[in-house]
Amino acid sequence: MSTEVKVPTLGESVSEATIGQWLKKPGEAVALDEPIASLETDKVAIDVPAPVAGVLGAQLFPEGATVTVSAVIATIEAAGAAGVAPAPAAAPAAAPAPAAAPVTPVAPAAAAPAESSDPAVLSPAVRRAVLEYGIDPATIKGTGKDGRITKEDVVAAAQAKPVAAAPAVSAPVAPAGERREERVKMTRLRQTIAKRLKSAQDTAALLTTFNDVDMSAVMDARNRFKDSFEKKHGVKLGFMSFFAKAACLALKDIPAVNAQIQGDEIVYFDYVDLSVAVSAPNGLVVPVVRDVDKMSFAGIEKAIAGYGKKAKDGALTMADMAGGTFTISNGGVFGGLMSTPIINPPQSAVLGLHRIEDRPVVRNGQIVIRPMMYIALSYDHRIIDGREAVTALKTIKEAIEDPTRLLIDL
């Protein structure tokens, strides 16, 4: 007896997705609710769970195929048919995806021991990284969901590779001077990111204003209280909670920075739903911390840490990223010195943070060394004037340089 596996509901106004990765092969045993495939939508990756326990039968679509809600993408055979299901089930899977044919015949032999390191179940980005760095995926311990290998795992393995292995790499089999190209289809998420960012440039009158911040006071406060803070709240004290609080002060003083254009109207919000840009295996995602203006430092840090873990595991939902009135993007974690971030439509402004570095500055007529950070505010000039943007960024700067302002709402 076969049970159909259908594409689940993907979220409001989302009717189709792309099969990003098959997590199980035909003939493999699956448990109830065990993920058998990963779907990519415009915003998130969604796992398709097995509706029943049994053996995976035919895969009706190859990786990269576009499927609609409620479409049947696979079948699950009854567990009692495990003795005969594997061999015939593997053939239909190879037909729609010739590229996967070379690895299909070996799937029934020993798929269960190290599924996350099998090249057949690696995402395109991970496969490309494995080839680029010359790493055997079987030697990599995956940190993604269900032990899946991420691109970051491959990079970490490459960096930890012993120096002794270098001679083998220095003698490639390919002829000297050979130039290669690889074409990889853009994921649905990457296509959506591209469209939204280009739309923001085409629609909004974008402008960026800059300032620099002396991080001495915040770094001192963090160093003094980070241990007791983590002990009491169970989460590390980072810089994002300080900037989130400082941004809330600025948005209250300058409501236009927390507003949106909707049709021929400007909508002002008396709350702050903060979009926080975090890095995920498939690209940059922007989950939303609701009512951040009413949250404590600990609440903000817990919310951001929770979203960071969900992003790494590919577990963010559509609801996690819906809405948002203002965005903070921290390019400093990647070493960026300065940037002009693009707003997240339909929002009207985004705060860009950058790396902290010691620089000479003048204090009381003396040249001293201070930990400085450039901050940038990109905004939609259609509703935010230059004076308002500069004032908002200056408010954030002052609050970070004197965190007491965060306590007395000044």
C-alpha cells in the first residue's frame, strides 16, 4: 500500500516552492514525521515530513523542480514491503534527474550510516564548496539540521586541514592553465532577494548618512557585566541589544524613520518591530523581533539568539519574517568597515553596523586611541528628510557612547 507525500501549506500568498534537496533516497526507511525533502520558498526552507512510517518509494520530481501546494512529490510504501521496495523504487527517481543517476545505484548499499555526508544529498552550494576546497564530505561533521553539512562546515574543515596535505593539492590532475566554469541555478530564496533589493533601488529615493561611534562605554559595560548577565539570564550580552535600544530612542524621536509609504499614505507606527539580518546557509534572512521597544536587554538577546539558531538549522518560518518596521544589519561580524545598506521594503530605513577597530581620535585636545565603529543609516528620501536622518543617527551615536541615556530615555 502506498501513501502519497504532498507539498504542505507554505504560508499566506505562497503557492509554489522549489525542491531544494531530497533528504531520503528511494528504498530507505523513514519514520513518522521524519523530514524526507527540503523545499525552498521565496523566504524560507521548509522540510516535508513523512505522513506515515515505511519505505520511501518513488521521487516524482527531481531537485530543482518547481512544485505547487498539495502536489504529490513522492510515495511511501508500507514497511512490510521493505524487502522488495528498494530496488524498483530507485529507478523512477533517476529518470527525471539524469544528473543524479551515477549515485543512485549505490544508495541501497549503505545509505543510513552517513546520510548527511553523501554527495547525493548535499545542497548545490555545499557540493561546490566541497569541490573548491577538495574536502571529503565523509570527514565533515555536519552542524545543520539533522546533521546536514552546511557550507560553513566545509569552510571550517578546509581551514583545519593539516598543512601536510598541501603537496597533494599542489599537484592537480587537471592540465596546467585549465579554466573551468560551473553553472548553478539560483535558489528561489536568492532570486527573491535579488528582486526585492533591485525593487528597493528602483522604487525608493535611497540615500545614506554616516557617523562614527566610540564603543568604549558599551564595551566597558559589557565586559563588567557579561558574566553575571549570562549567569542570570542564560544568554550572552552582545552589542545588538544596545543598538536595538538606541534605535528605539531614535525612532520615537523621529517617527518618520519608523514609517512606511502605503499607496498615497504614510503609515506611522507607535511600536517597533525590529528586523534583524542574520546569515543562513542559503543566504541572508531577516526575522522580526516584535515589540522590541517594550523588551529588556535579556529579552532582545534571547530573541536574536533564538532566531540565529533557527536560521542556521533552516527552521525559520514565514511568520518569523513577516512585517518589520525597521532593520539593523551587522556587517561588522564579517569584517566590513563601511557600507551603504539597502532598505528592506516596505520599510523606510535600515541601520548598518560595522567592525570595531582602534583608531586615533581627539579627546579634550589630546590624540588618543579608541575602539571606533562606523554606522550608516540608509533611508527613503521620499518621506525622511536629511535633517531627520542625521538626527536619528546622531541619537543612536549618543546613546551608545553614553548608555545611561538608554536608562533615562534621553
